[in-house]
Amino acid sequence: MQKYVVGNWKMHGSRSSAQALVSAVAACSSPAEVVVCPPFTLLSQVASALAGTAVKLGAQDCAHEAQGAYTGDISAPMLKEAGCAYVIVGHSERRQHHFESNDKIRKKALAAMEAGLTPIICVGENAEERKSGQAEANVAQQLKHCMPDSGHFLLAYEPVWAIGSGQTPTGDDIVRMHAHIAGLTPSPILYGGSVKGANAAAILSLPGVSGVLVGGASLDAGEFGTIIKSV
Ligand code: PGA
């Protein structure tokens, strides 16, 4: 099974920190497909730094249209031209702060594939849904409306309550949710939410886990290196 290690830098990084981080990441050898997703303004610089390495470039969002009057948006063909191979869509922070609907996320995923990018489509339940036993039903509902019918894409299961909190589901819960999602799509399924050097090997070895989507720990060269090497 191909494993993926994806670093989502979110709204972090400067020209100097990016250079140092990317050099360290590129020096880690691993059988995994390693992807770094910096903010838009650092894409070109990171693309140059990654040239000739096995590490791939990704973006954190794309527009649902290829071009047009969409002030502030960045389209998938623009990301492709900037050197991206991947783009995250439907991250819970986009759903929360930018009110992105499942329908919009599906359109973004389709636009990404149309441009030759691989979308990484994020889904996951919140704490209340987990507590009330609705986690699987909620994720199935999200997938029903945000997942394209066909094409090459990755899914990332990210419980909202696990993101940036230091909390993770139990191994059994991750296995159960990944099996549930695998019943709905043959696409690779990554886990995301408080993945660090210390828990990466255990999570990556769970059945049905094709990789990890890493936020905070992807900004630390040592932590991210440990995650990459644990594959
Ligand atoms: P975290 O974020 O690793 O900091 O929990 C994961 C994500 O939001 O993709």
C-alpha cells in the first residue's frame, strides 16, 4: 500500500523558515509519498527548493472555477502552473471559517482533477457528533455530498476535535472509521488530527490507514522528519 505523509503548514511560514524546513524534509529518505502544503505566497519558492527531490508540492485550497471574477481566490490551473501536484480541499478550518459547503468542496475537487491535481478531500465529525454516536453517519453524509463520483483523489479523515488539540481517537476508532469510509470509496484514506513523531508509527501501521495529514508537527523539521521516517 502506498503511504502518504502530507504536511499542512496552514497560515505559517516565511521565506527563510520555509527554505530551512523544506531542505530538511527533502533530506529524509522514505518510501512514502511526501507532500508539503505551504501558504500560496510561498508556493513558487518551495517549488524551486523541491526541484529535483522526491517531495511533492501541494496547496491548501483552490477555487471551484478555473478563472473569472473571484477576487482573492486562486484556481487549480494556477496552482498547477506554480508547481503543485496536490491540493487540500474541504479542510474543517475552511468549512468553519469560510462556510464551505459539501457541494462547494465537491466542485473544488472536480476543478482540481480537471487541472491535473490530486485533491485531498477532508471529512470528519465534531466532538458533539462523536459523543452522540453520530460520527460515522455524519462522515458518510459529508462524503455523499463532497466526494466526486470518479477520478483520482485522496480522502483525509480528520475528526475536528482532534485537530490541534493533542487528542486523537483510539486506534480502534480510527480503524473503524477508515473501514466505514473504505466501504464507500476505493480511494486511499489518510488520518489527520494531532499526528506527531511519537504517535505516527502506531497510526501509520493501523489497517486501512494510507497515510497521515499533519498540521502543527509539519512545521517542525525534527518532528516531521520522524513522521516521514516512521513509514
Ligand atoms: P494538527 O492539524 O496536526 O495540528 O492537529 C491537522 C490538520 O489540520 O490537518
